Amino acid sequence: MTKPVASGTASVEKEPSMQAQKELLAGYFAGLARAREERRPVVYTFVPGNLVELMTAFDVAPVYPEVNALQSAMRQRSSGFIREAERSGHSEDVCSYVKCDLGMLAKGNVGPTGESIPPPDLLLLSFTGCFTFMKWFELLREEYKCEVAMLHVPYVGDGVVTDAMRAYVVEQLQREVIPKLEKVTGRRLDLDRLRELLVRSRRAEEDLAAVFRAARHRPSPIDAYFGGVYYIGPIFTSFRGSEDACRYYAQLRGEVEARMAAGHGPITPDGTLTEEKYRLVIEGPPNWTSFRDFWKIFYDEGAVAVASTYTQVGGSYERGFRHDPSRPLESLADYCLSCYTNLPLPQRSQILADMVRDYEADGFVIHSVKSCNSFSAGQLHMLREVERLTGVPGGFIESDLVDARYYGQANIKNRVESYLQMLGARRADASLRAPVAAVADRPRYHLPVVTP
Amino acid sequence: MTSPMTTPAAPAQTVDELVEELEARFDDLDLGRIRAWKAAAPGRIAVGCLPVFAPREVIWAAGALPVFVRGGGDRIETIRGDAFYQSYICHLPRSTLELGLLGHLDALDGLIFPNTCDVVRNLSGVWQGTFPQHFVRFIDPPQSAEPASAAAYLHHELTAMYRDLCARTGREPAPDHLVRAIGEYGEAMRAATELSDARRARPWDLPIDEVYLLRRAADQLPPLEWAALCRAYLAAAYRRGNKPEDRVRVCLVGAFCEQPPRPLLRAAEKAGCYVVDDDLTVGVEPGGPAPDLAVDGDPMAAIVHAWLRATRPSAVRFDEHASAGRALVARVHACGADGVLFAAPSFCDPALLDQPRLTRVLDAEGIPYTAFKYAENTGQFQAIREQAGTFADSVKLWGTA
Amino acid sequence: MKLHLGVDLGSTTSKAVLVDADERVVGRGITNTRANYDVAVEIARREALTDARLAQAVTLLGADAGSVTEAFWITADLLRLEALRRICRGAASALPGEGPRLAPAVDVILARIVDEAGSLFSAAARGRGSFFRDIVGARFHALAEEASTRAGLDFELVLGVYDRAILEAENQVIDAPFLDIFVAAVDRVGLEGARKDGAVAAGRAAARVELELVGFVGTGYGRARLPFPRDCIRSEILCHGLGAHAMLPRTRTVLDIGGQDTKAIQVDERGLVTSFQMNDRCAAGCGRYLGYIADELSLGLHELGPLALRSKRPSKITSTCTVFAGTEIRDLMSVGEKREDVLSGLHRAIITRAMSLLARSGGVFDELTFTGGVARNPAAVAALHEMVAAHYGPRVINVHHDSIYTGALGAALFAHRGVPADDLPDAKECHGCSA
């Protein structure tokens, strides 16, 4: 029985960047626990529209409730939190990230690593790419009784980012966000410092984009979805603009380019993938409660994600976005406007189709999650659109972000395997014999004579 | 202040005749009346508006008729519209697409999608790909608390929309049209206020179902026509002289986008309630002070500031001052309601995420409430009848739920 | 002869199909055993092989083919009944107290069933898709009621003996040699003289044919573990699509409503799947739903469709949730809705859900083939015709009476074609099964 992953290794190889990433994350949560004591104001915000350079310029400690939720889920703690939130009156229908966060709060705000998450001094509501963010922070404001800075980032509904949209965002930065940060920190914005941070952001973004582009190689040295969620961690959160991030991404890029040169496949939890059978583009966020099992369904079949859209929610670096220190506020505005989930569906379909072509994918899979209407509402339409644009069939699977009740392993495995076999059958079609004459509808027992 | 508007007098009709006409209009899925309106003069176009908010004055000023599209309700079977959406998403986009696929929206020249929530937002993109015969515009009404930037942005967006629509109707994008539109919608708003005042004062003469049909008619009638119709209805309804019944007065909250089916509204009343206030047709109702030309001079600025000064909180609008709960309590008191019925569509993030915040405030004030979910094509009302009935009974008996 | 085997483990039944080198179906087997999957596969496989061998024999029998075939299966069932009798005797005797009194009573009942075997296990019964356990169970139930009343026995205890024994009995491997059963069948029919000699000779020849399994593919819905070597498993969606297309070559869309899931599959002109959608997270709108309805109304499953067809005005049902099925029906009937109208509404609701799934999978193209247990329900078929026409225009809709074998047929065809999913070894190397 051949398996595409090199098995039998007692301990899976870990590249240095993996260790570095783990340390960064651990350091981040440890730092958060110390924020109060170090008198660093705490600001909660979201990954899409994450104005980390601005926050770092003010030396605040950023908290990302989405990240808390997904980290809780990966540690199997989200179900309890969600139950708690539903017990206190929240509907089963609503976003499980929100419920996970409220439940965690209700149970003492002990974060995913067991350290406490400090309460916010300011809720920086980057309203981009997701309507539910607004309701989330309205609820948190109730709990914490603190200030909210609303940054309304217009949806690019008509397909074009206009000067008026950009100006609107910049004006809000100038008149609402920055003043509130100044108030909470007691300092003025240091524009030079902001520019410095943006310079470093650019460097890291350049390296990350190279990492993702490496997947164009055959075989791909990375998994751009399951592996990708680890790569985007630092840059989507508190580290973008820092020296740590620059080091990390330089290191990561080096490793990936080395793997590419050596013709290695991606590292999976069960070892290096030795046989790349299916190259896929994946749309939609992953499931976090069964992340490993979910990934395994793919690599057990030799399927590698060569590109994904989830890795663009906090910035479309692979597609060319870079922060621009020469026009800091405008650049921050452009960054917020261009996050993947702030884009209209026709553009998202086109992005998927382009990736299928540019990364020479055999197919694409849409993972639709119950909680996230922003990603999910209309994905079936996108499925048909991308099929039309590429001529390649799409697969469709469903689960949820952090609510384990909505993840069915057998169900997803069945659909993924069926889809991959579908791709395989079509690929092998050339080797099929000519179609056999139809099995006619005859009564069962009229068969040709058999000589004994 | 503008000169008094001449409202065309409607012929004196009985309530039944009026309601019959309202029902016919409601059931006219194919928008035949819109077609007739368009045919009556050259250059007229009809622009569909998705819930919740639409810049009606701007559309009307351009010579286009704003037509609210609130889904197919329980009036159509949604099959192909369902193909675009998996589970866990509300029913509104499905039936709206079905209406489009069945050709029922062919009378419209285009659609405007506001940023109500992610579902409506994304629907704009789905629509673009699916109905090339419609022009599609997206508008993102400002959520920003910062008034100057919000005003500038909205002014810019509405001006662009006005010019675009005028290019389609062949009208000059002059301020005069905006001034007249403001006046006409002002008149309609006044009539709407008279209607809600009347409903609160004498709900026994104005059943929720009839009032609802009348307000749905506002979705597609020119403002002055609707104002006249509204007043005709009021006059006729007053003539009824029904006896007040011992029912509990309630505010209906949460059903502002995907609409509950009419039998649900009837069931709630039959179970022992008077629905004296609701947010069913927010968007064609006064949400705050009307555009005030005396203050703002420039009509577009007046429209922008009316939006920014809107006082009625909405689940789809950032609750800048954390006042939604207090505002609900104030509403309850203002209409002499005994309690609140929360009715949210399944999977509606805005309505459902708002509820716990609102119920907390109601609890603190000792205002009873009950909550249920629905879909626009719900067919079974037994459970809701029971729930509303139990609620009404316990409020009557104990003043609490 | 070289044969390829396809096995489909469904949620309620397990099917096996054998095809020859020309991809003709030579034998089929089916069981609804509730035992574990290994046993289910084994039973289905054996029946398919027996079926193939029997087919070899009866081709030469001309006019007697039908009667000998029917008699063969009756004889096989009689052997199983004998096993059941034996096991029942043991079970009854082992019961403390009442046991000795029960044993003869149970035996009398079973003896009656043996006498009625000819009609109970007739070709007509098999054609209706009735299984051994269900046929015997229903008859035992009725006879047990009579017997209990007459003999003053506890009905529940009598039934209990049967319940204990049937699981073992239905899974018994009937070891009697093919030829023995065949000759007994010939005798049962009462053939004489030259006709009998010819028949027996045909039976001997068939018994000597070597049925060699050279390929095997198994399929079945999403279980964590299917009892087949990993390399012999194909997706049930692909098998279903290919099988439906093989039965009805102009098929382009397949709708399968099974016991607990629904599938909408699009296939191309070669029977290869191009797109699919599944509703498999809850049983709403599937066969099990109809089972609940039947229970709720105290009707047989097969009575639902005909009754629903009598309706002139279907009730409006919006939910197909099995949890609320009972409540919804009771509510409607309590406000005066007629049973047939409620049923008609329920059938429409099931088909509405199926239509949504079809729409999501890409639509309904000519021709639509409707498979699965629910496809045997005439009201469901009627509703499907109506709704497809209303939403897509005229389409040919096929319902094949053998559609329960669709998945197994597709699996067998995949086995024959030896199409490598990229990790399947060359089919000739598969020695995992023996006849």
C-alpha cells in the first residue's frame, strides 16, 4: 500500500522557522499577560484591517480575538466557550468566533496558552471585510465599558477602490482612530516611527510573497493552506513591522527556497509529502477544531494546496500589495481596503481562477464555513463561476471555524476523496478503454450459453 | 420651507376595497404596476433597492422610482435561487434570486445594494454575474462615528449615484429635483407618522396585516400617491369603530430585512397581541428628522445630514453611543407597549447578535419579552401562536413574561 | 469465467454485482442484514456468485427457466428457515421457566411458514425487494399473535424467541452445494422425464464452471473504515454516477435519495462525474423521514406513496425535519387536513429539498435518473416530474427497477476497467477475495 507521505519517522522533522514561529506566538501571549504590569495600553482589533504598524508606533499591546478563538479551538477549548455563550442567550445560528470569545470572557478570560488576556483600553473596530465585527465589538464594549474607535472601510462593491474611499478611510484615521490612540496612550503619533515600521513591513511582505510564489514550482515545497496558516501568523498579527518578523520571514524564505531547489514537497504532521498527486487551490478558512484531521484527509491522498485565499485575509501580499512608507496613512487605507474579504465576489472568483492558472492547479476546493457569511454567502455561485472561467471542476465541502458540532470527519473525507477521485478519473480518461456498449436492460437470466 | 404639497385626493373607498387593492399590489410579483408607471412617461426607470436603507430622495430626484425588493416571502417556491447558497444563510437572498430567475424583476432597470450585512453585500456580486440586464450599484452608508468624514464620503457617493441615475433617465442632475423629492418624501413621512400614531392609538381599527400591506405599498409607490393612499386608508379605517380587545401591546423587533410571512403577523395578533410598533419596513419610514433645507441649504447636504442624525437605532448600523437598549425602552414607553416580541430570521447575524444586548436592558427595566425565529417561507405557525399566546397571558396575569 | 465484483455498503442494504469481461451483469446479491460489514459483504457476495451460477444453468431451460429460478431461491430460503427453526428451538429451550412450553409453539409457527414458503418467497416477493428477515418477521408476528391467544402464551415471549434467533439465522452461511439446491428446485417444480434430465444436466454444467474473481472494488458511504483493502475502495459518488449511466446511457444527472442522505450527481457522456452535491448531515428529506411518517400514521412504508397520490390539494409543509415530522403531521390533522393531503405535502417537501440539491449541483439535464429507495415511491416520482418540469422544462426522468444496484454496478465496472485512481494498484494484482 503506497502512501504519499514518508511514514515511519518517529519524530517529524521540524524546520527552524517552525520553532521560531512557535516561540514568537508564545512570546506574544506571555507579553500580553505582562501588559498591565508594564503599563502598556491594550487595544483589541481584527486581522483584516490590522493596523499593527500604527498600534506599534503608539506602543500598545494588540489583542486579536479571532486569533484567541482559533487558538482555543486548536487546543479543544472552543466547544466549552461556545456552550457558555449559548447558555447566556446567544443563538446557535450566529458566528462561532464571537461566541467562543464571549464564552472565554465569561469564564475568566484565560487565553489559549493558559495565560490571562488583559481587558482592552480601546476597541479598534476595523470594519472591513466582515459585518459581524461590528456586532462583536458592540458586545465587547458592553462587557468592558471602554472606548470604541470605529474605522469604517468601505466595501469595494463596484470593483474599484476610489479616491473617495481612500480619503474617507484616511480622514477617519486622522480624526477618529489616531486621536483615540493618542488619548489612550497619552502620546502623539510619531510619523517617522510609523514610516520605519512600514519599511520593515515591506521587507517581510516581500519575503512572504516569495514563499507563497514558491508553490508554483513542481512539486510545491509548501502547502499554501494548511502550512500557510502558520506562515501568516506573525505578519497578520502583532509582528508585522518588527525586526522579529523580518528575521522570521527571511529565515522561512531561505528554508522554502532550499526545499524548492531540492525538489522536496511540504512538511506535514506525518512527514514530508513525497508524491504530489493533486495540486489544489483552496478557498475559505480552515476548520480549527479538527485541523490536523482535516489536513490529513488531503495529504493522505497526495493533495497539496498550492494557493489559497484564506492566507490573504490579512493582506494580499502574494498578489502584490506592499505597505508604502512614503504615504503612510494612504497606505494603511489601501491595506484595509484590499483585504480579501473586502473584495466583491466577481473579483474573488477571478482571483481564484487566476491562481488555478498561475499555480497550475488540477482543481480547486471551496471550504464553506457556517459561521462566516462574509466568506461563505455566495460561494456556490463562485464555484460555478470559477469552473466556467477555468474549465476545471470544483469541490465543495462544509464545516465550521471553531464549533466542533459542525465538523463531520466522515462527511468531509467522503466529499474530498470523491472529488479527488473525480479529478483522477478525468485525468486518467485517456487511458480508459473506449466506452463499452451500454449494459442493456435485459432480464437477469438470459445469458449467452457457456460451454461446460 | 417648501410650499404645501398638493396631495392628489383619492376617491372615498371602503376599507375592504382599499385592502383588496393593497393585496393585489402585494401579490403582483411581476411588478405589473411598475411597468405601467414606467410606460406612462418617457425616460422613467425603476431601481430595485435591497433592505435596509436606500437613498430614496436621490433616486426619485433623478426620475427613477425606488422599488424595495424584500424577497419572495411565502409567495414563491425557491429552487434555483437555493442553488447559490448552502445552509446556515438566511432565506432572503435565495428568494430574491428566484424572483430574478423567474423574470419577476424584469421591470427593474437596476438594483442598489446597501451594506446591510455580509449576505446582502455579497449578493451584489452574485447579482452582477447573474443578471447582466440590470445595472448594479453598491452603497456603503457610513458607519463612522466621525461626522465630518462620514458626511464628506456620503455626499460624494450620493452625488455620484445621482449623476449616474440622471444619465440613465436623461434628466439634469440639478438641485431643484432634489428639493422637490425631499418635499415629496417629507409628505410621505408625515403620512407614515400619522399611520403609526393611529396604530398606537387604535390598533383595534387597524389590524397589523392591513397596516403592513399599506407600508409594503410604500415600497413601490411614488411618495405623494402613497401619502394619499395612506390617508384614505386611515379615514376609512377610523370609520370602522371596532371595540378594543383585551390584548397585550407589543413592539416587534428584529424583522427588518427578511420579512415574516403575513400569517405569522396575524397569528401573533390572534394569539392576544396588538403589534403597536415594529421595524418591518424600516427604510420607508422616518428614522429621524427629515432633511432640513433651512439648516443645510444644499439639498444633498440636507439628505446626508438627515442620515447622520437618524435617531432610530438599527441592528445594521453601528450603535455609536451604546444606546440601542435605552432607545428600545424609550420606544416601548412611547407607544404604551407592555412588552417586546423579538422575531428574527434564522441565521440573521445582525438581529440575533443584537438580542442579548437588548434583552439585558429590558431585564433591567422589568419589561417582559419573548423571542422566536422564522423564515420568510415558514408555513407552520402553531408554535408561534402558542408562544405569543403564553406570553400575552402571562403579561396580562402577572405583568411579566 | 473471469468476473469483476463490485460491492456497495449502503446504510440499510449491502449489494454485490458481478460483471463479466464484456461488462454484462452476470449476478447480483443483496442483503439487509444488521450484522457487521464484513458479514454483510460476505452474504451479498455469495448471493451474487450463486446468482451467476444459477443464471448459467437456467439459460438452457427455455420455458422452465422462470419456475426453476423461483424454486431455487425458495429452496435456499427453506434451508435458511431450517436453520432458523434449529436456532429457535435452542433459544426457546434455553429460556428459564416458560422455555419448554414455547419451543413447540414456535416450531409450529415456523412449520406453517415452511408450508407457505412457496408464496412467501415467490418471485413476486423477491421482485418487490422483500428480504428474508422482513418476510419471515411479518408472518411470524401474525401467526404468533394467533398462537399466543389460542395457547395462552405470552406473545412478547414468543416474539422474543424469534428476535433472538433471527440475527444469527439471516447471517448463516448456507453451505449446501449449488447442485443439491438446484436439483431440489427442479424437483420442487415437478419436472419429469427428458425435461428433468436436461435441467439437471444444465445444473451440473453450471456447478462445474469456474467463477474466478479477478477484480474487486468496494464502495459505501463515509464510514471511518470500510472492510476493504484501501486500494480497492472507490468513492460511492463515482460508482453511483457510473452505474446509473451504465444502466441508462443517456443519463446526465442522477438524483439518489437513500435512507439517510441525498446525492445530486452530474455525469458526462462517459459516465464520469463532473460535479456533485450531497446532503448528508441530517436525514431530513431522506428515506428515513418517510419511515418516521409511516410509523406516525401506522402505515406500511409502501402504502405512503399510493395514498399520497389520491390527494387533490397537497398541504403546505415547510419542514422536512424528522424531529418535528410527527408534530407537524399531528398539527395539520388536528386542524382538519386530510391524511392524503398531508402525505402529498410531505412528499412534495422531500422533493423540494432534492430540487435544491440538484440546483446546487448544476441543474437538471436530460436525462435525469432517479435512484434510491425513495425512487420506488410513486408519489415522490410524481412530485419530481412536476417540479422538474416547472423549474427546468421538459426532461426525461428515468426510474430503473434495479436502481438499488447502481452503486455496486459502478463499482464492478471500475473494477473491470482497472482505472487507476492514482493510488490504486493494477487490478490484476488484487487477490483479496475468494469465491
